[in-house]
Amino acid sequence: MIRVTRLNGTDLYVNEELVELIENTPDTVLTFVSGKKLLVTEGIADIVTKIKEFRKEVSGRL
């Protein structure tokens, strides 16, 4: 899971495997496979980096 920040400043963790789409509108919107959307403060590049780092960390443990 990766940590993201809602627009109101609260942190939450999301399952990165369920993220289907990341877009700027101009806020960053995460769209999940369920269709639910979440606005976050991080940019697309930051989220992609977090996903890559998380997957690298997980694959290193196996």
C-alpha cells in the first residue's frame, strides 16, 4: 500500500494494485478499478514513484 494525502491534509493508504488511472484535472485524481475516485495532493510523478518503490520493496522480500 502507498500513502497519499487528501486535499484536506489527511493521510491515507491505498492499495496500489487497485489504481486503474491517475490524472491531473488540475488536482490529481486516482480512479480505482471499482470506479471510486480520490483527489490527492501528490502529483502523478510522485505517485508513480511511490508505486515503483513499494513494488521494489515487496519484491525484495520474496
